[in-house]
Amino acid sequence: MHVHYRSCNICEATCGLEIKYDGNRIISIRGDKQDPLSRGHICPKAVALVDIYNDPDRLRRPVKRIKNSWKEISWDEAINEAAEKIKTIQKKYGKNSIATYLGNPVAHNFGTMLFIPFLHKALGTKQRYSATSIDQLPHNLAAYLMFGHYLLLPVPDIDRTNFMIILGGNPAVSNGSIMTAPGFVSRIKELLKRGGKLAVIDPRKSETAKLGSKHLFIRPGTDAALLLSMLNVIFKENLEKPGRLTEIARDFETVREIADDFPPEKVAEFTGIEAEEIKSLAREFALSDRAVIYGRFGASTQQFGGITQWLINLLNIVTGNLDREGGAMFTLPAADLIAMSRMTGSKGGFARRHSRVRKLPEFAGEFPVATLADEILTPGEGQIKGLITIAGNPVLSAPNGKKLEKALESLEFMLAIDIYINETTRFADIILPPATGLETPVFEILFYHLSVRNFVKYSPPLFQKNEWQQYDWEILADLSARISGQDFSPQKPEQMIDFILQFSPYNLTIEKLKQNPHGKDLGQLKPVLPHRLMTEDRLIHLAPREFVSDVKRLKNAIENNKRDPHFPFLLIGRRDIRSSNSWMHNSQRMVKGRNRCKALININDAKNLEIENGETVKIISRTGEIEIEVEVTEDVMEGVISIPHGWGHSREGVKLRVAKKHPGVSVNDITDDEFIDKLTGNAAFSGVKVRVEKVANTG
């Protein structure tokens, strides 16, 4: 029996694992108690790594679709045919006729991340999409416009804070998101033990809310109004205390003037939170010596996601809690992409061009996914005729999945780099399956920028890939070479990481990291401003014109706050600790037990509709309808329906035997691709208008 230490690369928590094995047989997977970041914590998903490794449905060789069946082909034939199809389409229709879509797992594979730019360079296309615009784009835009770089994302210093406010996040389940915080529950218990407080503001009394000192229900999509009214109270009562930040920030007076129009009395009905509650929350936050406010998925994926993330930063700044111990701080990672960008100039960019059909703005070279189907279905110059997806399942993760299905079916060619024939890749003509999971090395190049401690770790593969398998980066290198017609033999990913490590102050190499299999603790977060700022004037920009202009849209929404009689409910999502978007449902241990794909409805709403617990209901939106089992509860706000995302595996052509036995329904069959944050183009999943109907009893 042998022991292998590595980081789990399923989600952002990057928990340390201790894996005992004999040959190619896994004996046990446990939390690594010597990992200084995760401290022995793991969630159930980590144990399912063995299920992915052994999964009989996982593709291990390239396959080609022939009508309704699949045929294994060689790597040479697969990549050569894919390259030729792509070149033919681009020659006929132009460079932008080929699009790319990157799914969330790309962020957990440093080889993929480092080699994607080579593919984009070979393609020369501007039609680029990723899960960023269905997940976190408002975070990145606020970082770019305020601090000068899209990765300058403030992280809650939860291990030293005394008061934490969470909006639209559920880190008790996610263990952090845009905040790598493994063992979050233990960290919050430590906060409460030292006399600190946790307040959660959410339309659902989530697992995180049940840990806290206070929970307030809030109407979905109204967080920005709440935050502006909190700023109003702080300014009106002279509670602001930015301290040294006044010397490195500009436009404080502009922020004061904007907040002046949002007294708590004006937003109370809109948000569903009483004015006195807003005042009390603002005072408690401002008067705490170490406090931080954090907003995540629900705060981003709504119609005012951009200004919500801007206002979260403003509240941390105005109270002096940015770049301060116990507040919102910035990491100093070992592989520092921000420092590198001083040389490369790749800081981001916004609205330098707009999408062809709906004129949505690009961000960091990508268009919003909400318009991907439009770009495929709408004829004309620049129409997408071919698509490359990499570790993505947008049929289940993007808004209005039914429309996207129709679009994918119409493509002249689709290539997928993926290990499964899932709801999206079933439309592909060729699928190239990379070595994955326990066969790959792990270096979380992105998430070390978001960790609650400065930390770094390199994990070699547990199992060597077979001689007939290829890594993601090998596939991307070969494909890029065949498309471009140029010799393409770059360095290996580990060599590239060694180069990036030179830009940090830690004097590290991959070889040195191999000598620390549990990871290397680089210390608690430290103040890094102003030298870490990437704005041209090296100042924090408190009032970027893009955000200031968008406040008018919020004012109009407050003034025209009316309930839609045809769609009286507002939809929100929720996380499940045994799911990672749509990826973990082919593991029996992850899906066994009670049905977790249910619609939560408030007990009073259920009574009014004469709906009982366990009954099947029909939920209808502008774009479609689904039938789903309902769970009656007091844990959701009245007028709100909560459905988890990532389910819906009953579609024809999906080759996932376990998932098809536990299919659930896809909430993105009723989300709306036209309901977006108009500033950023990010999909708005929180606040979609729906109605609920009883399903007629045909028995």
C-alpha cells in the first residue's frame, strides 16, 4: 500500500487529499490533515474521484459520430479531421465562423489554461465564450474597473474577521467561490467562538444562513438597492472611516452623492427588508473593528450583478475594511498572473467590441454566453458555423438550454474536448477525451489568487496515463499546429509554471514544490496596496462611469416595482454539496438517496396554491416549462421558487448510465437568455419570473 498527497481539483476549495492505493486500486481517500490550507477537510465529491477514474462511461479514445452512433478512431485521424473541418469552414465563411466555449473545469487544469491561448491564436476568431459570463463576470468587471486587473479580486479574511456579511453565497456547501476557503464551516465556528458574527442575506435560509447570527430574506435581484441604502446610512450618520484608503482612492464624493438617493425607506418594499433592519445592519457593519462583506453567485447572476459587486467593494472601502486584516484582502500568489501582466499587458478589457446580433459587450476577449445561440442561429456575415467546446456543458448550464440545443443541432461542425457524451457533447461530430482527474498533475494556478491564505501546492499525477492517452495540453498543441500549419512544440506546462514562479518573491520552482507534498503555507494575507494596483494612476477608482451610469436603471426598477400577475414568482438556484454543476451525477455515491432535484416553495405559497409536499408541479416561464417535485418549506421567502442547477440528464443521446437513472430536470429549460445584467451581459438566473401550476391528476 502506498500514500499519495494531492489537491482535489473538482471545485474551488482545492482541499488536500491523502489517497491510499495499491497498484491502480484506490483503497481510501481522506482529507490531508497536514495540508495547511484545508486542515484535513474534504467534502463528499473528493471521494468520487475514484468513480471518475473507473467510470465505464468515460471516454478514453477519440470517437466520431456517425448518424446516431459513435465509432472509435485514432488520435491522428480525429485531430486531423477536426483541423481540416475547421479550416474548411473558416475558409468558406471567415475566421469568426468558428467559436470556442470553455467550461468551468478548464480553470482547474493548468495545462489547459496555459495552452488555450495557442488554440485561440491558431483560430484567429473573436467568437470566444466561457462559463465566466454565466458565473462570475460581474466580479471580474468590478476588479478591472476599480483596481485595474480582472484578477484583483478581494478575498474575505475570514480567519481574522469579527463580522461577515454574505449575500447570495452558500460557502457552507461550496467551501468558497471567488474565495478558496476549504473547511468553511469550521472557520465560521471559529469566528463565532471568538465572539464574531455572521449575517446572511439571501432569499433562502441556506446551510450557511443556518450557521449565522442573523438571516434576512431579500427579494431576488435587489441586492444593489440594499447596498446603496447601507451606504446611505453610513454617510448620513457619519460612520464612514476609510482611513489610509483616502490617499489611494478617488471619487469619494461621487459615491456619497449617488448613495444620497437611496434612503432605506425608499428601498424597503423593493428589497423586502424593513428600513430599520437596513439601518441596523449598516451601523453594525460600519462600527465593527474588523468586518467584511462578500457576495457570490446569487449576487452576480442577476439583472444588477455588475453594480452589486461594485457596491460590495465600495462598502468594504468606505468602512476601511479593504486591504486590512479581517476585511477584504488581496493575495500574493506564488504563480502571480497579475505580476506577469505588467510584462504582457493582459489586464482585461471591456466593451472594446460588441456581439454581432444583440450588441452585448465583450470582456477580456469573450462575449456573453447568453447570446451564443443567437450567434449560431442568426444568418448573416459572421454567423457561427462551427464550435469547439472544452470541458463544458452549456446545454445544462447556460440560460434557455432548449434554444441552445436547437442551435447546436444546426452547426456544420462541432468538436468537443471532453471525457463524456453528455447533454452538450452529444451534438459533436468528434470528441477528443483527455487524460483526467487522478491521471493529471494539479497546480491551481487561478485559485491561489483567491485563497484565504497565501498558499501553493504542486501535485504530480497519481496514476500515469496510458501510452494511447493524451493530456488536454497535448491535444490543444497538436490541434493548434494542424490548424495553423506551423511547427508547434512549446514548453511543457510545468516548465511554463517555473517561468511564472520567477515573478513572485518566494523563490520557488516545481522541483522545490515537489518536496512539499502537503503544500507550502506562504502566510496570512497582508496589505498590498497601493503597489498591487494596476490602474494607470495607481489609484482605486471608486466611481467608474460604467457603474455610475447603470444606477439609473436600478432607480427605474425601484420606481416601477410591480408584481407580474402572469408570472408572480421569482426563481433562484441553489448549490448541493454532492454536485459540481452537472459533472458529478454519473457517480452512484453522489446521486444515491433522496431526490435532491426539487423545487422549494414557501409554506404559505403552497397553501394558497393548494400544493402539498412531494407533489409534482409545473413551473412555467417565458421560455419554457418543466415538471418537478415540490418541497414545502419555511426556508424560502414567500414569492420565491428555488431549483438546483446541473440536472436534466434524460435527454436522448446522453451516454451516462447512472445519471440517466437519476435525471432530475434542467432549471435552464426555463431560465431566460434575454434576462441578463444589461451592463455586463452576464446571465441573470436569480429573479427569473415564473408561475407555478398544479399538474392535473390523470389517474
